Amino acid sequence: MDTNIQTDEQVIITGLDTGQQDYDYSMTELAELAQANHMTVVQRVDQVIDRPNPATYFGKGKVEEIAEVAAANHATTIIINDELTPSQLRNLE
């Protein structure tokens, strides 16, 4: 038995679709980058919204959905297609 086999990390990719033309392309690229880094994308969660929530980036209901999806899929990492502010990171943790 080979004990050096690396198991992929379970991740969820998420993003806000604010109407940008390249949104789907950017999410596909994000998934491919995760896979190239030996991560398994178990789910993609999108939210269509005009602008990010200043406190949590996503809306409250979407934050709850992401947490439920992560728990159901045993995901250890959530990758977001944008940079979050320090306060958004704290609030989401």
C-alpha cells in the first residue's frame, strides 16, 4: 500500500454575480485553479446581487447556505472569487 498518496482537500467555490460579463468564466477559472492545487471542488455557490454586503460580502441567507453546504460536503475550505475586507473575513469566520 502506498502511504504517500495525497488526498484532495474538499472545497466550495463561491462568488457574487453583480452582472459582470465574465462572471461564469471567472468561476470556471477559479475551479480549475483549485483543481490544479489538488483541491476537489465539491460545490459551487453563487449569489446574484447588485453589490456586496459590507459586513459579510454575501447576504445573510447565502452565508447560512454556504455553511450548510460546507457541513454537508465536509468541505474544509471556501474559496471566494474576490478579495474580502478584514472585517468581512472576521464576520464570516
